[in-house]
Amino acid sequence: MSFGRFALKRSLQGIGVVWGVVTVVFALRFVTPGSAINAVAPLDASQETRQAIAAELGLDQPLYVQYGQYIFDLLRGDMGQSYIKGQEVTALVFSRLPATVELAVAASVVAIVLAIPLGVISATRRNEPVDYGATLLSLGGISTPNFWLGIMLILIFAVEFNIFNTSGRGVDVGDVALSVVNAEPFVGTLLTWLAYITLPAIALGTYFMALITRLTRSGMLDELSKGYVQAARAKGLPRTLIRYKHALRNTLIPVITVLGLQLGTLIGGAVITEAVFSWPGLGTLVIESINQRDWPALQGSLIVIGTSFVLVNILVDVVYAYLDPEVVND
Amino acid sequence: MVSSRVIRNLKKEFRGSGLAKLGLALVVLITLTAVFAPFIAPHNPTDQQLDQSELPPIGFSETTERTTSQMVDGEIQTVTEEVEITADPDHVFGTDGLGRDMFSRVVYGARTSLVVGVLGTVLAASIGVPVGLLAGYHRGRVDDALMRIADVSLAFPSLVLAVALIGLWGRAAVDVPDPFVVAGLAPEMPESFVLPITVVIVVGLVNWVWFARVARGEALSLRGQEYVKASRALGADDNTIILRHILPNAITPIIVLGTVQVAAIILLESSLSFLGFSGTTLSWGFDIAQGRDYVSSGQWWIASIPGLAIMLSVIGINLLGDWLRDALDPGIEGEGGAA
């Protein structure tokens, strides 16, 4: 199979999965004991009012008609109207998405920047104090609930030392970039941005930092014992070059795949981190929608979350296949 | 199944690893705490004593401002004074905002975490393992369908799916009578254990797919083995082959995954309780949510201590998982499951 065909096949599979995601989300509405009408109708609504509402929401149609209509609307980018916020769900979800992406990317950066050197050092100095330290740190990291870590960070850095903000978003990363263009005080805007994002990014990123450290360490140990490393050593290549150019590169390929699969954990973690730090992202929208029984908003958020997961994993697989052509033939 | 070679490996790895010993010790400690909670807890964890609220843990003291109305020269005046609150030896970990004993709450919280963790894992495994084995053994359409379902299932983060399902289904809980209290051995303790049944069902439904993936992978690699072919040639039917030959040989990675899953589900349960989606109020996650409101006013222990309990339990189980993995099969990938 050629690379192009692989990419095409993987994308088609992805479309199938997205269709499955949409179907599951559509079905969720029908496992509810409190039907959609109850969420909208006043408690003392008469039978006529309830029927009128059902007709307006299309709930009086046969199931397959509702399903067809739902898919058709989705294809046009229409996810319905929020029951509570009186807003287009599409607009609502996409107004919240950037904050979650920003938080998730910041957390990943925190995780990767710390974890990869830590994993490499841990593997190259096996059974030395630095390795034990890194092992304990990563063990703690994968075992700590991120919402609790967030509260502890607030306790230490916001309540005791009053360094960071603990609630909301302040400015977004776009504002920081724009401050350069608009000749606003760049450093000031940057510091404001950091004051808001640092603690949630650490709270969310720690689990992944720990996970990547563990994966990098075991992957590096594996690679360093292989023949090509010994050959490179025998040739007299510098150690740093062998470690970082040869061994690390081969280690990172499987690490990236695992991270793609763990993207769900990252988004799930973002939901709860956002709740701790009142971060105005998709996660807070999910919780709000459930508490207010705002099903269209919940469905819209779930579809966007599920679809992002599928898209990122297609991207990961395609990049993987590009880096390691053997995968294509599997 | 469990051969003497396996037991030998387990012992060898255990002797060589301090971390395995620590893990086993933590898990035993938490299990005993959960089982014998009525005898370990010094107070009823739900008893409120408002005159003893917000007491710090042993070894700490708190200064807070207390405003009282007093009669001074025939007039009522409000007086604000700094009061030093010292720990009460009767409450080792202090008390929460309603004067409930934190130590007793932590002890009882172990029950919720462990029961949900184990039952959720058993449920997830009892759905995922048969489905995975059948799909991997028969391949073809069943397998394709399973893999697509697994793909869709993985696209939703565990926590998000769990929150959505509980939001839709409600938060049901079952009261399970506590045998020790019923027998009159610890009369002042809560009469029943509140089992958040929706949480158990939901975490099982959300996490079965990890078991299905592992079981399928094992079945795929085992179905071509000589002894399976021989058994088939002798006329054994498919179900017998799966039960007698595939399952026993696939059990090792399933056990390792199960261990990791207990830890993952404990973390998931605490997240759900923290967000208020649990159905029980006696849970570490729930207490952290309560304690969050006290963080800015100085009562740090209410949120901190239950979190340490979660951390120690999950560390213990993860260490146990690492030990099992290293001893049983060095070839298994380590990072299954989701938090």
C-alpha cells in the first residue's frame, strides 16, 4: 500500500468513527428519563403546550426522521439551539473551544519539556539517585488526582504566596500576540496571561509529564541496548549524538502514538481542571449543560470533543506512517 | 493458569524490589482499613458537632478572627478578636466545616474508593473480556464491528462520558447494611454503606473497551497455536476452546490490566464525586470538593488530607501493577487505562 492510499484509508475510517460518535450522541437523548420537553417546558405546562414544544423541537416525528434531520443539520454546521443560553450551539461550542485548546496545549508543553529530558537522563543514569528521583516523581504524577493537585497549587501559590490568579482566563494567547502589533506593553500582557494559565497548565500537565517520563525511560532503555547503538558507539560517535539523535528519535515514535490515544485523558482532565480554575472552556460548558439539562449544548460539546479526538489520531497515524513506512504494510 | 513458574517469578521480583513491597503494604493497609472501617474510625464519620468544627490536625494550630457580640457598659458591641484554635487529640486529622472527624471520614472513604474501584473493574472485565476473546478468536465481521465500537468508545474521554451518562441517568445509590454494625459490634457507626451504583455501572461501561482490546489481542495471537489447532482437530467446539485454551493463557495480561484499572477507576470515582456526580457523600473526592471552599480561609487540611489518601492508594495499586507486570510478563505494555 502506498503512503497516499494509507492516508486515504485512515481518513475514511475516521469518517466512519465520527459517524459512530454522532450516532451515540444522538442516542444519548433517548436514554434520558427526563425527556427534552421537561427541560424546556414550565412545570405546570398544559398538555397542549407540551405538544407544541415537542412539535417545535421536532420530537413528535418518527425516530428515523429525527435522526436524518439531525445528521442533515450537522452537515450544515447546525447543532441546534441551546435550551438555556438561547444561543446557537455551534457558536457556543466554538466560542469555548479555543480556551480548552489553549489549556491543553499549554499543559502538553509543560509535560513534554520536562518529561523528555527527565526520561532520557533517567534511562542513561539507570539506578543512580537521579533515576530514583525521576521514578518516584513520575509514580506520584500518574497517581495524583489532577483536581486535587490544582487545589494544592492554589493553596500554596495563590493563597500563601499570592503569586498567581486562580479563577478565569484573563487574556488569551491571541491578545499576547496582538499586544506586539498594537504596541501595547507586551511584557505586561504576557505576565497577565502567565498569571492565569500557569497553575491550571501544571495541574493538567503533571499526569502527562509523569506518563511521558515513564514511556521515554523504558523506551530509551530498550533502544540503548540495541545493536545499532553499540555500532555507533564502536564507531566513536559522541554519546550525546547517539542518545539524542539516534536513540531518542526511535523512542519518540511509539511515545507519540500513546499520547494520541491518551488525548481523551487530556480532554477529560481539562474538564475537571477547568472546573477547579473556572476556566471558561468546553469542560465548564459540559458540566453547566448537564446541570442545567441543556441537552443540545451537551450534545454539541460531545460531538466536538469526539471529533477532535478522531482527527488528532488520524493525524498521529499518518505522521507515524510517514516516519515509519513499515506501518503502512501492517 | 497459575503455574509454579509464575509463582517463582512473582517471589523473585518481590524480593528484589523495595517498591513492590511498598505497593503491597499500601494495598493491604487500605484494604484492611476499608473492611474494618467501623473498628478503626474513632467517630461516626457523618456525626456533625458544630461546636467542634474546623479543628486543625494534631501538631497544628490556627489563628482566626472571631466576631462576638458582648455587653460593654450596658451596650451591645461587636468585638473582633484573634482566636488561637488548637488541635484536639480526639481528632487526629482535625475536623471539617461541620465538625465531622476527618480521620473517620478518610477511613470510611477508603471503602467507597475500593468498592467502586474493584466492582467497576470486575464489571468492565466481565463485559470486555468475553467480547474481546470472541472477536479475536472468530475474527471477521464480529471483530470488525468490535473494533469500530471500540474506536467510537475511545473517542469520548472516560470522565466526559461518565459525567454525561450520570447526568442523564441520575445518581442512584444502594444502602448496603454494614455487617459489623448489624451484629452490634460497632453500634455508634453508620448502619449502612452507601454504594453509588450508577457510578459503578457507568465506570464499567466506560472502561470495558480496554479489556476488550487486550483480550482480543491475546486471542488473535493464541488462535494459531498448535494446541488450539490440535484441540479443534479433536472436535472441540469453539466455546470450549476459548474457555479451556485461550482464556487461561490470556489471563496474565488481563490481570495486569485489571490492577491498573482499579487505580484508574479510583481516580475516576474521585473526580466524579468531586464534581458532585457520585450519589454518596462519604468519599474522598466529595470531601476535597467540600474542603475547596475552605482553602482561601486557611483550613487547608480539609481538602489536603483526603487527596493524600487517594494518592497513597493509587501509588500502592500502581506499584502492585508494576510488580505483577514485571514478574508475569516482561513483554506487556505498561500504560493501559485512563484516568
